[in-house]
Amino acid sequence: MNLHAFRLFHETVECGGVTKASERLRISQPAVTAQLRNLERELGLTLFRAKGRGLALTEAGERLAAEARRLFALERDIEREAERIRLGETGTLRIAATYVPAHMLLPAWIAPFKRAHPDVNIVLTTVNSLAAFDLLLHYEADLAVAGGGRELPAGLAYEPLLRDELRFIVPAGHPLADRTVTLARLFAEPFVVREQGSSGRETLTALCRMYGVAAPAVGLTCSGTGETIRAVAAGYGAALVSALEVRDSVRRGEVAVVEAEGVRLPNPIGLYRRQDDPLPPTADRFARWIAETRGSPTAAGERAEGD
């Protein structure tokens, strides 16, 4: 069926005649009339009958007019939905994040975003940085928010979000608490570490190579920063964790910071995306949302760095 001719039929019915339909569509009356006749021939049906000086629908015309209203109403619905998708107002947003941004930053960004965009479904997956980048590169995540200052993987683009740093911690009351010691002395303590693939664990390895010191004994492996801090607070070992994450535990006196002589460990937290690959609309809208509303989390990160 000639859909263009069917649309002209619909417009003729809605306008109440050929003359008004031609004016609305800016098509000549003869052209509209010719298309309607072609449609009748194609369908093998008479759609209009003479009524006085005008036209009226036949029974077949009435039935097809009802179907035309359904069809073009559906078309308008599809166009509206396509526009909402294009604007990022509906759809699914998949975010891969490392522990600190997943627990301390993203909730404050996601909650108001969801209130403003209730039809966007957000899936947040908390993993280590290596896994976050892998999810992003394999199109299993739309954005990644990660800390650790890793070398930027090929195929990814990076936008800094806030400044953080890594801190060595020990239980409150530990002989090294609130002291500055050599890295070798600090690494003589057993360590609570994250799993393989975490940026913190790789940082420990890099420090050993850089300063020529023996790696600390791994006394406990945890799958998250919170579990790591709680293990140290319970009285076991040392750990290398985010200043932002451990700040409140330090303030409450649950753990203490140890400074390593000459060692400063930035832990920038950034937003990652696939390079040269346009963001899906929901991801683009969320990235712009973060850029517009991240003032408070950024300030928190800057305060953490100075604790």
C-alpha cells in the first residue's frame, strides 16, 4: 500500500475535505485527488461517495479512516518516544565504578538525577578499576567512574572529577600511628589489601619497585575499601586506602594515618568513556549532569586531601 497516499487520505478525512487537506499539506487539490484515486485503485475499494457538493466516506472508507487514525497516532507516539530517547530522558544507563566513587560520590549524583529523570533506569556495578575499564571497553558499561590514577587504557578517554589521595593507615593506638616513618619500616607491618586488579594493590607493587623495598606481607585480602578499613580498625595490620573514604574513620579515632617519608600518592577520581565513540543519550545526559552538579563532591574531595 502507498503509505503517502494513505496519509493524504487520513488528512482529507481529518480536515473534512480535499480543499482543506491540500491547504494544510501545501499540495495542489488535483494532486491530492489523484493520489486518493490511485489509493482506491490499489485497494480495490471505493472510499468516498458524493454528498451534495462534497464527499462522504463509504463504509470501507469509515473503517480505513479508523485504522488510519490508529496508525498515525502510533507514528506520533513513536516520534515522541524517539525524541525522549534522543534527549536521554528514557533508557538504561550502565555505570561501572570503583568502590570509593560508588559509595561516596555517585549516590549524591544519581539520586537527584533519578528524581529529575524517573524514566532512566540506572544500573551501577561496583568493581575494581581494571574490571571497570574492561566493562567499558566491551560495551557492558556506558561510563566508568574510577580512582587510582592508572595509566589510561588504550581506547578510553578520561575527564578528571576530583582530587583525592591514598593514605597509609594503622589501628588507633598502633606504635606507628600519626608518625612519619620510612617506607621500609611501614612495609614491615602485615598489610590488609584489596583483590588482584585493584589500583591500590598495584600501587603497593609499584612503590616496592620504585623505592627498592621488600613487599609487605599480605595478611588479609578484602574485596572492598570499607571492609579493608574495618579490618584495620578492628586492630589488624596496615592498609593503603583513599583519603576520602577513610576520613570519617580517622576523625572518629578508629584508625590513624602513617606518613611514609617522601611518598605522596595522588588518587585522582575520573570519569571514563570510550574514545571516539559517541555516548548513548542517557550517558551523555548523566555526564553533563555531573559536570553541572559536582561542586559539593569535589569540595569534599579537596577537603579530604588536606586532612
